[in-house]
Amino acid sequence: MRRLLRDNGLVLFFATIFLLALLGQAVAGFHAFNDDQVAGGAAPVSWTTYLTSSDLGTDVAENWQSEYLQFALYILATVHLVQRGSPESKPVGEEGIESEQDQRIGAHAGHDSPAAARASGPRLWWYSNSLGLTMGVIFFGSWTAQAVAGHAAYNAQQLLDFQDPLGFGEYLAGPDFWDRTLQNWQSEFLAILSMALLSIYLRQRGSPESKPVGASHSATGVEG
Amino acid sequence: MRTQLALFVALLTFVGVALTYVVVLGLLHR
């Protein structure tokens, strides 16, 4: 049991604080939703009604999509772009998808390589891009969920305000959808930019996300 | 690596089920 906790500490730690934060968001969102209901002259809703409404789903999905977009873009952009001095970057001059030897694929696969690394054609292509593709699929899935749930939640509020509901296309072209989308994107892009740039000059002893404390500022692609 | 594979599958399942739940509720409330 102790070994299981130690071997998986990173995932279990983040899974725990994720579930606690999601629960906290649901509780706070429930009270905020009912405050709006009362202010709009409607009756407060039950906990079950809130959990099965589209309000919570929209708020959750809009944050998820931006996080998965952040990782998908970071994974793909760092294939082709480098940042001198950053531990998040490959060394300057190694831009691109690299050779089969560097990537240990095909004839260069080792005895412990995944079976797909020894394959060729579409199977190798899929496995070679599976991390970025999966992040991208979850991004588009979350963005779709945000759009569908956001449309339903927006129209529920419109009816509460005695306003006409919008069609799905009108909602997608409207300010609510893009305000929710872009307010999340801008913060993710700033966070990536900050990580790539601050890690050139700053250190965190013991973290693989940082260069070793004694590494030079010009060292690129060196992790601690 | 069986525990890691179980956690991997659990994460993808959780995200998939949660997003499906949100989409279905959104479609029902249109």
C-alpha cells in the first residue's frame, strides 16, 4: 500500500485536489446560481436540479477545454519551436520530428519499446502522435460540451429575463460563447509563456520542470 | 505498470463520461 502511494504520488495528489476543487466549485456554484434565481424573481432550485442543469457543466467544460488546448499546443509547438535557455525546450538546432534513431522507432526500437514503435505506416504514425492527438480530441470534446451546455444555460437565463432564446448558431457567433472561451485561453497562453521564459533565469531545486540550480542561463533543454 | 495503466484508463473514462454527461444534459435542456 505504501509503495502504491509512493509510486503514484503525483497522480494521486492531483486527483485528490481536483475532486476537492470540483466539489467546492459545485457547492459555490449552487449558491451563486440560487442567488441569481432569487434576484431574477424565480424560486431557488434544489441541489439535484443544479447538478443536472447546464450551468455547472458549462463552467466546468470551459475550463477543461482551455487546459487541454494548453497542453495540446505546448506538446505540438515544442516539436518545431525552441526557446534558448528554457528547460521546457529542446536544444536549439533540434527542431522537428527528429530521426528514427533519435526516436527509437522501426529498426531502432529496443526490446523494451512499445510494440507500436516497431510497427510502420498508420499504426506508427498514430502512436507517434498519440499524446498530442488525445489532448486535442479532449480539447475539442470539452469545447463542444461548453458550446452545447453554454447554449442551454444561456437560453435558460434569457427566459428568466423575459428575452428571446438564441439558436445554436447565433449562440456560437455571440459574445457569451467567445467571452467564456477567450478569457480562459488568454490565461493559459500567458501561463505557458511565463513557464518557458521564467525558467530560463529562475530555478526550483529538485524539480524536473526546472534546470538544476547550478545550470547556466544559456543551457537549453536541460532538466534538473 | 498495471496500477499506472488502471489510472490511465480511469482518467480517460472519467473525462469521457463527464463530457458526455454535460453534452447530453445540454441537449435535453435546449
